Amino acid sequence: RKEVEQDPGPFNVPEGATVAFNCTYSNSASQSFFWYRQDCRKEPKLLMSVYSSGNEDGRFTAQLNRASQYISLLIRDSKLSDSATYLCVVNMEAGNMLTFGGGTRLMVKP
Amino acid sequence: GAVVSQHPSWVICKSGTSVKIECRSLDFQATTMFWYRQFPKQSLMLMATSNEGSKATYEQGVEKDKFLINHASLTLSTLTVTSAHPEDSSFYICSATGLAGSYEQYFGPGTRLTVT
């Protein structure tokens, strides 16, 4: 079983749609959780951290369910520029090593 | 924000040669740098973790004699791919941490290596 698992997609959605991605992680002792965005042939960029109480940043909402070891990302009112691969990233132990999920590809179409 | 650069951004080399990739933290001191590799349509895989002034810690399956990592200063780490083969062709990305009170990793723009 992969340590961080995501549906690879692709998710093809029209502009303005709401789309949700899920991610599961294997290590119940995981410390910190993030969503990164990666454009083709570019480095990953931090989209948002994920907090236990859930957090929102504009059109993006992240949720964490520690009991189910599950993280989600909701994107509302999708824009063409949201097209990218979204990486679920987990810090599995004390310290700063990150474990990346395989990524979920999103394609927003006009 | 914290900026990490990599050089070169892309390189083509012949099989059997060695290639050095530099990773620099431009505006902060990086106590720890990470090297990742990403094959097409796959996610980032951690290759090694390096702390300034000490030997790198390699992930299982990564040959330390093939991928030489040097982290000689708080702003520079290098990855040397020795005796490169076509299967080493990949996107190599470094990241750095070190800002006080933060575990956030700042990624370099990546180096695309093609071995012919």
C-alpha cells in the first residue's frame, strides 16, 4: 500500500464547476499535511497547509480527518488556470521530511 | 519569500559522463536540503536528505556512489550523477528548509536531465 494515495484522474471539469480531490495516508502518526500544486515541467508549489479544523483560502477548502486518515481539497468556481496536478503531501514523522502522493491531475475546460 | 535556485535548468549529456547539479538558497541559510527525482507522469520521489557539513542520508534503493551529494555550505548543495545512463534521465528537484520556526520546504525550479 502506498504511504500517500491519490486518485490520479484526470478530472475534466468545465469552468465554474466545483471539484473535490481526496487523499489517504497510511501512517496514523503523521504530523502535518499539505496540498501542493505542480504545473507541467515545473516544481511543486505550496497551495495550502491542512489543519485539523479545516481551512479555507479563497476558492480552496482543505479538510483533514485524522480518524479516517483522509485529506480533501475542494475547489469552487474552477478557473482555466486551476488546471494542474495537485499533490497531497504528508509529513510522516517529527522533522521535515515530506512524502508525496502520486498527484491528481485537473483539467478545467472552457 | 524564500528563494531556491537550481543550475542548470536543463542538461543533455552522453552516457557515461557525469553531471553536477547545483541547488542554492538565495536569501536564507538552508540547514537541510532534499533531493527529489520525478519521472514522467509520476510523483516526486525523495532521493536523499543532506544537512550542512554532514553526509547525506539516502533513501532505500538510491545508490550513494552514483548520486554524490555535497552540502558544503548553508546555501549550496550539489548533486552529481556519475556515469550517467539513459535511465537516469529525469527531472531532479531540490528543496531546502531552514527558516526559523518553519518546516516548510522551498523548492528549486528543477533540472531536466537527458542522457543520450
